Amino acid sequence: MYQDDPYDEAPAGPAHYGIPPGALPDKRPVEAQRMGLSRHTQEGALMEFATHLSPAKPTHRFIAWIMLAAFAAPVLYTVYILL
């Protein structure tokens, strides 16, 4: 390619600087590690997001209530239809 092409090479990431992937501490709960959940899976990303919510902040509480409604609504609707 051309010598001045900025898109010729990918930018260097942590692996390019000699940091092995296992060098960073794993902060996941033991149960999440056992199940193989990480922030790279859908369930793990949701769990990580929920664990970072602080009950002391009103906006975080509001988001937690929205999440609870989002997960409880399909269950409640299904029970309502079945009855």
C-alpha cells in the first residue's frame, strides 16, 4: 500500500504492548465466573451494569425500578393470560 496510509495498520492495543489477557484482575462474582458470564456476553453485561448501580443515587434507583419492570412485565402478562 501507500506509505502515508493511516489505515494500513491497526492501532496498538494492550496485547500489543505485552500485557497478557489474564494479567488484569477478574472482578466478577464467583458465581458469574463459574457460569462463564463476562461483560462480553449479553447476560453478563446486564449483570455487570446492574451491579454498578448505587442505591444511594436516585437516578440509579429509578433505573433499577425500570429494569425490574422490564423483566417482571412479561412474566406478569403471561400469568394474566393463563388465568
